[in-house]
Amino acid sequence: MNDDKRRQRQLKRDLKKAGNRTRRQRLKRSLEENPAEAHFEEESVGRYSTEPLNGQDSDSTRRRDAEES
């Protein structure tokens, strides 16, 4: 596998892990502070969003899918 692609995948994994850790801490804090309203809170990943990393790789499988559309 290409080293750049491997690095991108690792970066995305690390970002998702950090975001999930932050999300769990935020949920736990809101449950402690206001348990009645905690389930109404909006979930956001903030700066740990991996959305910009989606679809950046340009390997042959990506090109083939794009040509079919």
C-alpha cells in the first residue's frame, strides 16, 4: 500500500479517536450538570471532524467509481 495513503488513514483514525474521546467527555459532563436536558444536546465533533479527509485518495478504485456516474 502507498505510504501516503497509509499516513492519511492513520491521521483519520487518530482524529476520530480524539473526537470520540472529546465527545464522550462532553456527554459525561452534561449528564452530571443537567441530567434532565442532556439528551436534547446537539452532538458536534468540532475541530476533530474528518469530513475534509473523505475522498482525498485518488487510487484506481476511486477513479473507476467516478467514471460510472
